[in-house]
Amino acid sequence: MLGALLLSACAETGHVNLRNDTEDDVSVRFTDEDAVADLGADGVVDVPATGGASIPSSTCYDGPFLVTYPDGRTVEVRGALCPGLELWVRDGSVELRETSSSG
């Protein structure tokens, strides 16, 4: 079932989202060559505390994704980040999930 969700989400167009529900700013490093080319800055996106970032994209970016906290701790997340999915950072965990829709 998860595979179907990922395939379905990768067919969508729009944005890939980074969501940070922690009290600290984090950085997310994309390792996918296309993502690094699209994003510049060595593929690093800074995500503010209790905030997020949205990246216009019609393609999936392959992981792993490296989330770095201010204390130097790094969490590696495997998988593909596609339009319709978000990388969700919380205290103690990071996961890929379907984007929350508002409205």
C-alpha cells in the first residue's frame, strides 16, 4: 500500500515540502544530483523552527536526506521525496509522509 502511495504521489506536480515541528532550526541536505542542481547551496535547505519550506518541483528526489540539528546530531532518511509528500521533522524522529492538506 505504501508503494502505491509513493508511486501515486510521484506522478503529481507541484511542490515537495519540508516541515519542522521542533523548537530549533534544522538543515536538510538533499543528496540527489538533480536536487543539488535545482537547489544550489550544495543541496542544503535551512528550515526554520516550527516552520517549513516548499520547493517547486514536478519530479521526485531520491534520498537519502540528511537532517542536521543545531547540536550536530544528524538523522538520515531513506526514500523518495515527491510532490504530494513532505519530509516531517519532529523531536526525536524524521519521516516522509503524505502532505497535510488544508481546507
